Amino acid sequence: MRVLIIGANGQLGKCLSDTKPEKLDLISYSKEEFDLLDIDKCLQKIDRDKPNYVINAAAYTAVDKAETEKEIVEIINAQNPYKIAYKLQNLGGKFIQISTDFVFSGLKSSPYKTDDDLSPLNEYGKSKALCEKLLLELNNSKTIRTSWLYSPYGKNFCLTMLHLHKSCLEKKVPLRVVSDQISCPTSCFSLSNVCWKMIINNEIFRNKQKIFHWSDSGVASWYDFAVAIGEIGLKLGLLEDNSKVLPIKSKNFPTPAKRPCFSLLDSSDTCDLLKLERNHWRFELENVIEQIKLIN
Ligand SMILES: NC(=O)c1ccc[n+]([C@@H]2O[C@H](COP(=O)([O-])OP(=O)(O)OC[C@H]3O[C@@H](n4cnc5c(N)ncnc54)[C@H](OP(=O)(O)O)[C@@H]3O)[C@@H](O)[C@H]2O)c1
């Protein structure tokens, strides 16, 4: 079974490679090797490689910058992934797309279900929602929505906070983090495991359901996440001490893109279908910080 990963140098792409089940053959393409802005070359590679599965771990993920690059964001995050999935359908291959909790407005007060209405607040969320809608037309594609991804690789909140805990401590200033946006941190390793399970348990592709949710279990604000990163970083010896973390309101930390204040995902369907149990996000966080320690 041949699996092709798009966006192999992103944080999810790297965790997918780290966790690949032995019996699968992997073709991994970085942005340079498979640029979603050059669709003709991408389609040629799909035609040549004829993968059984494609996992799309590539995306335009700079949420704030996306506000001013709407057209490019839509091509990278929606139109061209759809063209690849369509081509793959004609070749008999299957497509796994990763989407986001940012497709929701955040006005609910209970976890979002897979069939809740989409109402994204920013251009990044709109492009991901458009991709979901386009892929619903195809029979070979499944979309996994996830939230607040982090890993030992690339740019993510966990690595940024480890750095800020150190620098705020040195400067003797508190670390201020928003406490009124609520969802759940998700380890790229736990999401990778779901992608591999979907491929190995081919039943999923016979199932009519096309949209899935996957987050680690529990609930957190960015403030809770930052506090836990400090505590676990200290416990595992990555930090000598942690800086004081102060909760702030989103309105005091304005960003170009609006973000949902509540976007917790209900992952129960995925757990049932794949017979998976979720770990609490603090447990997954400790695993990731252990990996960060090993790499450094
Ligand atoms: N990060 C989160 O919190 C989060 C939450 C929910 C869902 N998601 C979704 O999860 C998936 C994986 O995200 P991630 O956190 O792993 O993102 P990431 O670390 O930013 O990786 C995305 C990868 O896509 C590449 N890329 C950008 N433009 C491309 C193009 N034109 N053609 C091909 N590749 C391109 C990037 O390359 P460069 O770095 O060189 O630009 C990067 O290697 C994405 O679909 C994202 O929307 C992420």
C-alpha cells in the first residue's frame, strides 16, 4: 500500500513520517517538491506515483496573514486539494484532508458535532470550510477536523511558550496569555495515529460519513495550555523555573484574524468508528515535551 504525504516538512507531516506503520510505503513531498500553487506538476506526480492514499498535511496556516491573501489561501487550502482528490478518485485512490475547529463561529456552548453548521470568522477558516464543501462531492475523500495542533517540530504554541517561559523569566516580566478562547490542544502524534488507523481500517472508507473530528480529550484555554507547558517543562528539566502566567482577554490582544471563543470538537464518532480511546491533552503534552527534550 502506497501512501503519499503532501506537506511533509510541516509539523503534522513530520509526525506522520515518525509514526508510519511498517507495512505501508511512504512517498513524502515537501512544499518545494509538491507546490500546491503549481497544480499541473502536482497532478503529474499523482498520475506517475498512483498512490493508494494521499494525506494532505499541507496548508496555508498563517491565520493572520491569510486575511490579506484571500485568493492564494483559497487556492492552497481548497481549490487545488480538491483537484488532487478528484484526480485521485479517477485513479482509484483515496484522500484524507485535515480541517480545523476554525470552521466554526464559536457561539455554541457545547462541543461541536460533525454536522453542525459552519460559520468561519476568518479567511483561513473560510478556505478550510470551502475545501470541506468541495470534497463532500467526492466519494474517495474523508476530512478530519482537529484543533490546536502542536508537536516537537516547526512553529507551534508549545515551542513558542517554552521559549517565552525562559525569556520572560530572564526579563522578570509575566507571560500574558489569552484565557477566553477555549478548545483543546491536540498532539500531532495522536492525530497521525488517527490518519494511519483510517488507512489500515479500510472500513472507514466504506462508511458514508465524510467528516470526522479528532482532538485530544479535555478542554483548555490558551492560558491553561501555557501554564501546563511551564509546569511540565519544569518537571522534565527543560525549564529551570517557569515565569508567572497572567490571563488576558482577547480584546486586549487584538489580531488581524478573529478567532472563535469556543471551538471544542466532539470526537465521539471517530472514537466509536475507529475503536480508539483518547488521552487527556496533559498526558499527550508530557509525551511531546519528552520528545522535545530528546531532540534538543
Ligand atoms: N496548527 C494548528 O493548530 C492546526 C489546527 C487545526 C487544523 N490544522 C490543519 O492541520 C494541517 C497540518 O497543519 P500543521 O500545523 O502541520 O501546519 P504547518 O506546520 O504550517 O505545515 C503546513 C505545511 O504546508 C506547507 N505548505 C504551505 N504552502 C504550501 C503549498 N503551496 N504547497 C505545498 N505545501 C505548502 C508548509 O510549507 P512552508 O512552511 O514552507 O510554508 C508546511 O510545510 C493543516 O491542514 C492545518 O490547516 C492545523
